[in-house]
Amino acid sequence: MRGRFGRLGGLASSLLLTLFGLVLVTFFIGRVMPIDPVLAVIGDHAPEDVIARTRAAMGLDHSLPVQFAYYIRALVQGDLGTSVMTTHLVTEDIARYFPATIELATYAIILATLVGVPLGVLAAVKQGSRIDQAIRVFCLAGHSIPIFLLGLMSLLVFYATLDWAPGTGRADVAFEGMVPVHTGFLTIDALIENDWDSLYDALGHLVQPAGVLAYFSMAYIARMTRAFMIDALSGEYIITARAKGLSALRVIWRHAFGNIAVRLITILALTYAGLLEGAVVTETVFSWPGLGQYLTVSLLNADMNAVLGATLVVGLIYMMLNLLADAAYRLFDPRVK
Amino acid sequence: MKVEIDNLTISFPSPQGMRAAVRGVSLTLGAEKLGIVGESGSGKSLTARALLRLLPGSAVVRADKLNFDGIDILKASERDMRAIRGRRAGLILQDPKYALNPIMTAGAQIAEAWQNQRKASRKEAMQAAIDLLAQVQIRDPKRVAESYPHELSGGMGQRVMIAMMLAPDPELLIADEPTSALDASVQAEILRLMEDLVSRRGMGLMLISHDLPLVSHFCDRVVVMYAGQVMEELQAGELVRAKHPYTRGLLECLPSLSHPQTRLPVMSRDPAWLA
Amino acid sequence: MSGVRTAWPNLLDRDWLLTDSPGSRSQALWGQRYRLWRDFSANRLAMAGLIIVLALVAMAIAAPLLATHNPAQQELTNRLATPSAAHWLGTDELGRDVYSRLLFGARVTLGMVLAVVALVAPFGLAIGCIAGYYGGLVDKILMRTTDVVLAFPRLILALAFVAAIKPGITSGIIAIAITTWPPYARLARAETLTIRNTDYIAAVRLTGASSARIVLRHITPLCLGSLIVRVTLDMSSIILFAASLGFLGLGAQPPSPEWGTMIATARRFFLEQWWVPLMPGLAIFVASLAFNLLGDGLRDVLDPKQR
């Protein structure tokens, strides 16, 4: 057991190192930008002495290493600065927008897993057949289609033409702000409040963006599942399992799939991290008030505190998911000891 | 129980068309110990696996007769096959390192085989697994039952494998190079254990190996295969009277302590053997 | 070397190519190439990918010849027109010919892809081979750096980077390159590690070859197969990446006919004049799919163990 925790300790130290790299890069990006952060705060036409005072107040009159130290200190205190655009603390903004992104990504990964894993298993079992070919093309298409095209077409077909799904945003105007915030996840808040109309509305708004995101990641999940399954199915222990007289279903799911489950969890964690990126584009298409949209709007307005704060937070989550993927492997696989 | 194979051909698709890996093999097997000997690629494993229909999906199997106790394997449904596999016939593979499922404990894998044909609780199955492990002469069956395959030695793993295949009390045991992956000292133990169990239960045994003397020592009859064909069939005791040049060649290439040679002869192969 | 000269007349001779006992090194080489090609061309999907990619390249090169209009020519009286004989794929929000813009957009997109690959592949290959061959501290430092970059969400890092410099094609290329090289380094390192300890490398070392020579002449060429597969498969993600930057307004800037940018500017009209953003969208899809199909087929041929 000590070995296991020792390895996790090594993992933690490499995490710290990566974290430091992340902070260093965001700091660097914040300093190399040609836009003067002082002018971004007080405007182009402020008098000289105001500029100088603001510069000092923002700690920009120090050398770069000192500035970096200040930056780290602020981060440790949980201070990401103030957003010029919203005039709120960046941490507050992130707390407000992030649940929407998490909710979207979570529904997407659930959908993608429920479709992608069985498709991958089916393709592997029927390797080389027409079904396999069809799944392959379906997945390659998912890999190839720009997510914004898929989103726009989905809106055009299901919202504008067929009127099956509601339009953009997280909720209809009539439901906007009707559910008290408990968790920030609309569907869960609606459930807590027993508000079925709001729940239905929220789910309706989720269908399209979550579906679009899901197709994108489903392709990857199915592809990896297929590769893993083909590998597992060629194992000698599969012959043993079949020689025992087990049913095909049991051989496939208990013996072959059982062997790839841990590797698959790793893939799912990485896919989930990837969804946070996919969300940036998807949220723009569906006007989804999440972190991705916050990030792009801040980017276009050169609101650097907000950009770097959001980048840092997403990077942090991304790293945690990577760590989780690694830890899952180390903790659940009996072979790693 | 009687196995009848008549004119069995197994081919695989290749870019150059179908390639036959087994060509016209015929043999029969009752409640006896039959050895099949041949070098790698001679088709001995394929022949055995064809009998349980465990070949890769791309294999094309043809035969005038491929029967297990009167059941036509070529025409049998998957359901019929499952009644044979793991109930009436077991298969032991070469290397327990790969042949055991790495993420299930040894006990769980044996219990699964035992439970497959009985209505029994998980607890009963686990107890049965421990009993079976004791039968294959494992001293600490409980601990082994709770171990994962990578925690077991090769000999131990092969005992687990044997226990698993004996769980349903089969009539035929096919052992595909069961000791090739083991240390020499363990090989004899495992073979003796297998022979003992097979004789005591009156089962048929098909022992596949590349080791001619070893097979002739443990079996009643030996079939020698080369390049997908049967070269010669012999009573085990009559090995010295083998006629076929391939069998003779195999025997002559063996090092011997009583008649040492400075240089072992090299096998020369005659294309006419494959006529 | 004399074999090279005699090879050409024989290249159409199937028996010469497929012989089991080639008479010269170049005959063996061409025979091997022919077998690879035969395996590859048997895969219909991969062939489709190859043909589309070649067609795209041809279209990009011949854009001025194939275009029916000047891609920058505005015709405000004929905005958002449906496809017609005059404008094969209709016109955009400023009355520019969409078909001609797509052709010139192919230049931008393929140019960006080429630039990224030209930056990333040699860099990643060098880092990976050096880390793998020398091992020790060099390996640790290089791979730790790689891990740090890999730990970033690619798109978001690129976005922050582009925003910090200045949105545009050049910064887009740099941003994509910065976030794309680590997998190449990892791949090259893994290959190098397996090659490094082989007997034939030991043999080369015994002949007195320098480390640099071993890496350049013996290890790098062996990494190329998997690298080519990776590059081809990556091209589609680079296309999507570039288009996403354009779509978010942070890549190529209007009036550039970059496909993602075209969608961004035409997005406002998509509920009524849906074909305007659809055309560049389809172009991105087809280009990216073609590279994926091609890469998939190449992987089957060049890298059978990953099938």
C-alpha cells in the first residue's frame, strides 16, 4: 500500500510542477500583451499622474520577478483581480458562470458514454464487418465536423424549421431566474424545488448543445473503446472464457470489457476535460451563459484579468481530471501494485 | 465419448487468396490419452480448437466429419457448442500468464466455470472453487483463490487453469502445450497431476506438444503432424519403430546423454511429404 | 546507386516489383513501396480521402484560374444571393462570390496547416529523439516541459495566447503550433526508446558512428512512419482548430476568406440565408474528413499494430 501512496505522492509533486508551469504561462501571457493593462482600466485619455498612480496601485512598477511574486501571492489568497468588463471580481464571475458549463459538459459526457461505449464494443465484436465500417465512418464524421457547424445546423433544423427544440440560452425568458439557486445546476435546482416545468424547460434547452458536444466526444470514446476491445478480445483469456462455455454476452462484457474498464475511465476523464474546451465554441453558438462564453467575450474585449482567471481555472480543472484519470488507473487496476 | 475427425481442412484468407493451415487431418479419440506432436505452425493447436469451434472468425473450416460424441460440430448451434465447451470438454492453454483473466481472482474464475452449469449461490461456487484448488494439490487453496493471476507463479497458474477446466467434470480435456511455458522442474509435476486426474476420472486427453519423448511417455497413442498434415500415427510404445522420415528425423535430432553426439543432425525436409 | 537508374523502367512491371528475391536494394525498396500502395489502395475510404486531399491542394494552387470572380469584389446590390449560374454557391453578406472565396480560403486553410506542421513535426521529432536517445537529465527536463504543455487545455491556451499578441493568421499559427508539438515529442521519444536498444543500433555504434549521426541517420528515419500517420490525422484537427479560432473572431480576420472567419461573419444570417455559412462549413468538414480518412488508411498500412 505504501508504494501506491508513494506513487500518488510523486503524482502530487508533478502536479505542483505543472501547476507552477500553468501559473507561469498565464502570468507571461498577461505581461507580453501589447495592450497596456493600465489604459484598459482607466481609459486612453487619463492624465499622466493618474496613470502613474494606477500603475503603482496595480503593482506594475516593479520588476517582473517581483510582479510574479505578487501574482502568486494574490492567487494563493484566491484573488484573480477584477473584470474590467463586468466590474465584478473575476472569482465571483467564474462562480456564476462555471456551473452552467459543468452542467452542459456533464450531460454531454453521459450521453456520449451511453452511445459511444456500446458502439465501440459493437464495432470491435463485429470487426471488419459492414457494421464496423458504418460505425467507423460515423465516428470519423464526428471527428471531422466543426462543432459550430453542427450547432448552427442543429439550430436551423430542430429549432427554426421543425420547432422541436427551444432556441439558444439556458432557459426560456419566462423561466429565467424562476428557480432559486442552490447548486447553480438548473436541472438539479429545479428538482430540489420540485419545479417540474422549469426542469422540463432546462432539459429542453440542454438537448441541443449537449447533443452537439456529445457527438463530438462520442466519436473519440467509441474509437478508443473499439481499439481497446479489439486488443482485449484477442487475449488468450478470452479463449479460456469461451472454452469454459460462457455465453457470448458474458465473455464480451465480463471478461473483455472488464479488462478495459479502467483504461476507459481514463479516456472518459480526458474526454471530459476536452469537453471543457469544446464548450467554448458550443457556448458561443448556443449563447450558453457559461465559462466558455465568458472567456470569449473577455478575449474580444481584451479583459485580461478575466481571460487569465478563466484560463487558470479551466487549466486547473483540466489538470485535476488528468490526475483523476491517472489515479483511477493506479487505484482500481489489480495489476498495478 | 468419441471424437471423430475426418479430412479436416482449416484455411485463412490472405492477400493471395485462401491459405490452408490444416489440410486433410483425420483422427479419432475415445477415453484414452492421445498425443499430437508437431512443430509450431504444424496446425496441431488449430485442429484442437476447431473441435471446440474456438477459431478466429476469419477461419474457414471444412471436414467430411467433425464429431464430438455424435454431435456434428460444423452444424451445431452456438447453444449446442456451449453445452460441449466447459461441460463435456475443457481446454488448457499454454501460458497461464495470458490465459487467465488478469482482473479476476483465481477463485472467481474457477467459481464462474463451476457455476456456469449449476444453479448455485456465489458462496457455494466459491467453496467449490477452493475444493477444486485443493484437488489440484494446492496447499493453501484459500489464499490462492483470493489471488490475482499476476500474483501466482507459472506452475500455480497452470494448476488454477486445470482446476477451472475440471470444475464441470468434463469427459475430454484438451491440453495445448500445457507445460511449455513452465520451468522444467514444474513441468513433470503438472503433467503427472493431469495424468492422475484424467486416469482417475476416466476422461479422454488430447495432449498437444512439440516434445515427442514427453508425449510418448504420457500418452497411449501419438499423432505426428507436419505442415498441416498428419505424417504418422503410432502407439506410444512403438516410437522407436517409427517409419516416417519426419518422425525419424525428429527423434534423431534429440540430444542424448547415453549416446552423446558432438554435433546434432539438422532436420532435412522433403517436399514429397506433403503430397 | 546504379540500381536507382535501372529502377524506373521497371516500375510498371508487377512481377519485377513483387519478386521474392529482389536483385538490388532499390528493387526491394520499390517492391515494398508497391506492396504498401497495394494495401493502401485496397481501402476505398482511404483512397477517397487521398483523392479529396489532392483535389483540395489542386484547387488551392489553381484558385486564380478556377475562380469565377474576384474574391474581394463586393456587389452590395446582390447580397446573400442563392446559388445561381452567375454565382455557383451564392453570395455573402457583402455580395462577394462564395465559390471564389472558398477557393482562396483553401489557400489560407491549407497554408496554415502546412505552416503548423512544418513548425511542429521537426521540432517535436527533434525533442523526442534527443530525449529518448540521451535519456537521463536531458530526458527528464524535456519530458517534464512536454507534460506541462500537455496539461493545458489546447484551445484555451491558444485563445489566451492569441488574445495577448494580436488576433490574426500568424499568431493563430504560432498558437496552434505551441499547443500541438508535445504529442509528437512523446511519440518520437517512445519510438526512439524501442529503437535505441536494438542490436543494429549497437552495431552502428560499434562502427564508430557519432551520436548525432545515429540519431539523424538511423533513428529519425525509423520514427517517420508513425510520425506521418500522426501528422495526417492531426491535419484534420489543425483545420478544425484554425477554423474555430476564425469562428471565434481570433484567427484570420475579415475580409480574409478563411473558412471559419467566413462562417463567423455570415452567422447572423444563418436562420434565413442558411446556405451562406453552410458552404464554408461544408468545406471545413470535407477537408477535415478527407485528412481523417487518409490518416486512418495510412495507419492501417504503416502502423499495423495500432489497428
